[in-house]
Amino acid sequence: MRHIAFSLTTPQVLGRSKTVTRRAGYGWMTLRRGQLLQAIEKGQGLKKGEQVKTLAAITPDDVRAEGFGDLAPHDFVAFFCRTHKGIHPTSEVVRMEFEYVDGVEDTAAPRKGRARR
């Protein structure tokens, strides 16, 4: 199972208020609709048919879905740009909508040199 890190939004994921995430980089473009991902706090996908969107195009509803309901869209964009090197408001980012699935085991092999929890 592929891992997806939420180091900047761990409280929102643990509280399950976050159902949307944005990712910079083309590694997520190959994500398939329905593919299960294991949320992790720290580590080192675009759904088929989804389009890459500019960061500045975020709506108030999406800010809430990102788990930041107290921020205005422009404040979320500023936060995202500050925390992602080389990203600016007109950068294209991958928007992924997801849901939480209980009772699924993480079958990924542990990474070399890291203990599995």
C-alpha cells in the first residue's frame, strides 16, 4: 500500500476533518481512483480524469475540506506557499479528495533502515 504523509496537517487527519489534500509534484499524477493509501505522519496522486489546478483556485469549501475552516482562501494559499519550497499561488498542484477507511491493514514492506510501527 502506498503511503501519503500528512506532517503539516496531522491534527486534521487524526480528527478526520481533512478530506482533501493538495500535492505538488508529478509523482501523484499516477494515482488511480479508489487506490488505497496509508496515511502517515512523515515520509518521503491525481485521480484518473482529474485536472491539475492552480493553487489560487481554492474555494472556501475546499479550505474547510483541507481541515483549515478558520482560514480564508488567500490565507491558506499563503500557508501552502510558505511550507512548500518553490510553490507560488499560480503553481499547478494536484488536488486529491479522499475518505477514511477503517479496518484496512498496511501491507507495505517497511522501508530499509526504518522500524515499522
